[in-house]
Amino acid sequence: MSDTRNGEPRDAEAQKERGVTLRAGLYIFGTHLFAGFVWLLFYVGEHANK
């Protein structure tokens, strides 16, 4: 039996899955970081001396 499926090594699919998981984690982390920054802007703006 061959170590390829559809012209790609079998490990390539696992590597793609890890890449998708990593990318999703980075997007989630980045989105939360951005949301925290926006929340911080609102908090500072609310407590500013006017």
C-alpha cells in the first residue's frame, strides 16, 4: 500500500488540521485582544475629567 492519498502524504492532512487549529486560535486570541482594547477605550473615556 502506498503512503499517499490523492497525491499527498497521509501526514499532510494532519498538518493541515494543525494549521487550521492554530489559525483559529490566533484569530480568537486577536479578536479578544481587540475587544479588550476597545473596552479599555470606553472605560478610560467614561472616567476622563470633562
